[in-house]
Amino acid sequence: MNRYTLQKTRQAAQLLSQASEESKNSCLSKLGEIIHARQRAIIEANKKDLLEAGKKGLTAPLLQRLKLDSTGIAHIVKKVRAIRKLDSGVGKILERKIVENGLKLHKVAVPIGVILIIYESRPEVTIDVAALCIKSGNAAILKGGPEAINTNRELFWCITQTLKDSCMDEKAVAFVETRREVSKMLCENTFIDLVIARGGYSLIKAVREQSTISVLAHSAGGARIYIDQSADLAMARKIIINAKTSKPSACNSLDTIVIHQAIARVFVPLLMKELSKHGVKIVSGLTAYETEFLDLKVALKVVKNVEEAIIFINRYSKKHSEGIIASDAKVIDMFTNAIDAAALFVNCSTRLHDGYVFGLGSEMGIATGKLHARGPVGLRELLTYKWKIYGKGQIRK
């Protein structure tokens, strides 16, 4: 995208920021209808991407992320409808007060502006982020991975057609195809307000190094779950199997099982047998604790107590998703207060770390930093604020 096109996108963002909730909701309703009607074309495009990806030797987890079938499309439409039902929060007065000199202050939620979203593999992200941006009044520039190019083109067609049919500026959502374009845009802080990056470590690292614009991202995922001696072991087994096998390619899947030594002799053999039934390989060695597997692999660590578990998890955490299975309230409090991560899961699967599950409609991604947003980035995380000050002739003395 050249500067002229970026300027048009910024102008579209200004118009979208003033759009009514009703018009944005109508737009999202139409988007769901168009995606559903275009289902066959989207699936055929995805088959082309899968074929090319197979020829290039993409791993099974990446192919799993790339695949989009009728079930996946139905889920996309469901998320669009969920976003439509939410209150965007745009224009909401977050704080109000009258100061000593009589000035009346309103702190008001407003869209961020123009957001560049860079992502890999998963084509459903194209619709997730476009829908969230439309609802929150932000313009979006989409850059999906080259492995999903045909699918993303079809999905972007659906978005463009929706904006046209809704009498909205179609430049409010843009789509770029090459890394070269992205490299140039990462320095365009006059036109772009925020970069959201989701993908592998090398992608996030490159974006952060090149960008002169604020970046919201997580550089790596993968979870550790500590099983305390007070845990319900039947519950623990159910949670561990789900966290590892329901979708091993997900960034919230389990990478290391941390077990209290008091239950290890009995529980580890049973757990290893159960994991083996699901095709999970146990990986050993210090480097295993540092690895985001994204596959049917898991590491084990036996600890003396919760204090040692906390030290271990904070040492190897990617600050994305961490969990504990325990019934001792003191142990749970100690763990949740001491572990530094975007989301902590107590007696439930780390696979629940998801904007849709959290009731946010969908998500732009998971943020693991500590400024502005942490965890699933939904509608409210796509807003900033401005102050409106009402006076009656006051001046600074």
C-alpha cells in the first residue's frame, strides 16, 4: 500500500469511528450472510491452499491451522453474530468528575484508529479481526500468511462486498499480500496507530524490531499445568488430556505437566498410559521445558511443593497460559498470586484461553505484554479514550 492508499484508509477510519451501533450491527449481519452464501467458493479456495501447503511440506499442526471446512465456516459466522450482539463501548463515558475550578471532565471511550494485523496460517482470523474492527469503529489492514492466500482472498471479497452493500467506505478494511508491503508499513506511524501481530516467534521478533508503531503481540505460547497433592486426580486426568490433545497446534495447549512428588509415583504411570492412548509422546531434557511444541508432545517435571512449582513455571513461562489443579485454597492463592501470565486457569483446561470462550465474541489474538491489553484482545481492548472538558470561561492562573 502506498501513502495515498494509507491516507484513504485513515479517512475511512474517521468515518467508521462515527458510525452508529445500528449501522455497524447491520453490516455484521450482512457479513455473516455473505460468508454463508459464499461457503462453497471459500472451501474450494482452501483446498488449493492445503494442496500447495502439502507440496511444500508443512507440518500436520500447521495444516490443521490452515484447514477451513463447513464446520469451520459455521463457527466463523457464529462468532460474527456473537460480536454483533455485544456493546462496542464506543462513546461510553468511562469516568466523570468536576474539579475544584468547576471544570466538568468526561473520559470517553473511542476507537484506536487504523490497525495493521499480521497473522499466519489460520484464515478464520481474517473474518475475526475484520468483524471486531468494524464493530469497534477501527479501520483494519489485514496481512495473512502466504500459505492461506487463496482462502484469504475469498474471505476479503466477502468483507469488501459487505461494506459496499452496507454503504460503508470499503477502504475501511484493506488487504495486503506481500511481506515487502508490510515492511514499509511498519514505519508508517503517521497513518497506522497500532500493529497486532500473531504467529511464530520469528514473525513477532521481526515485527517488533522493524516497527516504529506500538505492537500488541505474544511471541510464544504453550502452557504448564501444576498438579498439586491436593488435586482431584480424576479431574486432573480429564483436564490434562483435553489441554494436550483437543488441539495440539493451538497456542494455549499444554507443553509441560508439573506434578507434586507426593502423587507422582502413582499418578505419572497412569497419566503416561492415558497420554499414550492419544498418541502423545513424552519428551525429556532441559530444552523440552523451553519448547512450544504445537504438537502431540509433552514434557514432565516432578517438584517437591507448590513453591518449587512456582519457581519452575515462572522460569519457563511464555506468560501466555498457565494452570493449577488443586483443592487446597491456600495453594491456589499462592499459585495465582505468584505466577506471571496473561491468564491463569484453576481446575480447568488452558485450552479455554480464548476470546470467544471469554464472551468477547472473538479475539484479535492473545497479548502477553503488560501495557494496554493482556490476554484475549476483544472489542474493549480495541478502544482508547480521550478527555472532554466542559467549562464556563475558566483560564489557567
